[in-house]
Amino acid sequence: MTDSILSKAATMEIPINSNGDSRTAEDDGFEQDLQQVMVSGPNLNETSIVSGGYGGAAEGIIPTSSIKAPSMHHSNSNPSMMSEEATKGVAVEKFDSMKKWSINTYKCTKQMFSERFGRGSKTVDMELEAQIDVLRETKMKYEHILRLARELTNHFYNMVQTQQALGDTFADLSQKSPELQDEFGYNAETQRLLCKNGETLLGAINFFVSSINTLVNKTMEDTLMTIKMYENARLEFDAYRADLEELSVGPRDAAAMVRIEIAQQQYQIHKDKYERLHSDVSIKLKFLEENKVKVMHKQLLLFHNAVSAYFAGNQQQLEQTLRQFNVKLKPPGSDKPSWLEEQ
């Protein structure tokens, strides 16, 4: 067998070209391609990596233009992809939030109109509602007291300023009118004493006004804000309760049962919120009443003692009243702006 193979190999014809070289057609094509590359120069983007030997299959040729640096690819694409994903996440979150707000607003509006036209039921705590009404009425009366006390402060301040100016005028005339020097002199002294006591009383009234303002516009207002949150929670609770009751009397197929389960969850969430705010309002109303009694007891006693001592002309009693309630008077001229603030 070996001899027959060798004999066949010896008798095989090898084609010879016109120059006497033993070349194949593939050799001629390769030489032409090589000459073209040498003339035009290599193009790195179009060069190829040949897998295997010469004359291999076409699948072994990998264009280098399709090869990218992994690190450069990730550094350019990852930030943009992350940014797009973050933007999509924010958009989806906003859409869900808007959807929940729209559904909640629709249900609450429907419940509000149902209550107004007498078609829907309303959860009412009669005792708590009575306390809330009393608080609103008390706040209105205290606001009226605060408004009158501020008017009294302004009028009394103007009177004290007039007394001071009148006393200065009397003192000036006592120096320029020898025949009326004594009369102008003791009138000037009287007006100066009234001015001094007036400034002391003005300090007590200002302290009274400041305390009433804190009670009305901070303490009571904070409680009323909690009450407003409680009333909104009550409306939401009744809205979701009515929605659950409406679904419960409907059909009981698979889709309806899913809606009922979701409605039950929402009802429980708003029920817990309503009960929590109900408790908060009850506690705040209790502490507000205690604080109101304590503050007003002190302020009314201060106001009474200060006004009585002033109009009785008892300067010592007036000053003692301010010391008793720890009222500190501002030095004269402290309310005036400095020359730097006036610029």
C-alpha cells in the first residue's frame, strides 16, 4: 500500500506558470492583494486577524474594527445608562405618587359631597367635636382681647410721649418765666413722674400682650393644625370605609375579591391614622386647657395689679408688681434703631 501511494505522488502533475515557477491560483491572488496593500498602505480599522493558516475558511477572519477596548466601552456607556435608569425611576415614582394622590382626592371629594347632601355616613365623636368648637370660639375671643390690648398699648404709648413732651415744655417755661417758675416747675415734675410710671405700666402691658400672642398664635394654632390633620384623616377614613362597604355588597368573583382585599388594606391604614390623630388631638386639648389656665391666671393678675398701682399713683407697688412677675423693662431709647441700621 505504501508503494502505491508513493508512486501516485511521484506521478502527480504540478502546474508550472509561464516563468517556470510552481504557483497556484491562490498564490497569484495573495500576491496581488499584498501588492495592493503595499501601495495603498495599511488601514488599521480594516485590517484583519487571521485565525489559522493561509487559505483557511472565511469564518477564521475577524475584522479588527469590531474589537473595542472593554474598559473604554464601559466607562462611556455605564454613566449614561445609570443616568437613564435613575431618570426613569424618578419618573415612575412621580407617576405613582400622582396616581395615588388622584385616587385619594377623588374618594375624599366624593365622600365630602355625600356628607354635604346627606347621602353618606360620617364618623363623629360628639365629645371631641364639642371641645374643638369651644377651642375655636375661645381663640376668637382671645384674638379680640389681643387686638384691644395692642390698641391700648399704642394709645398709652402716645400718651406717655405726650406727657414727656409736656413735662419738658413746662420745665423750659419755668426757666424763662420767673413769675410762674414754681407753677411750671411742679407741673413739670408731675408730668415727669407720670411719664416714668407710664413707662413702667407700658412694660407690664407689653409683657401681657406678648404672652397672649404666644398663647393664641403659637400654642392654640399648633393644636388647631393638629385638629385640621385629624379632620382630613377622618374624611379619608370615611371615604375608604364607604369604598369597602360598596365593594362588599357587590359580586364575589376573583377580580372583585382582589379589589376587596386591597380596599381592606387601605381601610386599615387610614383607620390607624385616624385613631392616632384622634388620640393626639385629645391629648393636646387637655394640655392646652391646663396651659391656658396657668398662663392667663398669671397674666390677668399682673395686668390688674399694674393698672391698679399706676392709677393709684403707687410707684412702689407698681415696681414691686413687675419684680414679682419677672418683667424686665427696656432702657429708654432701646427701641430706636442704631445709626448703623438707619443708613
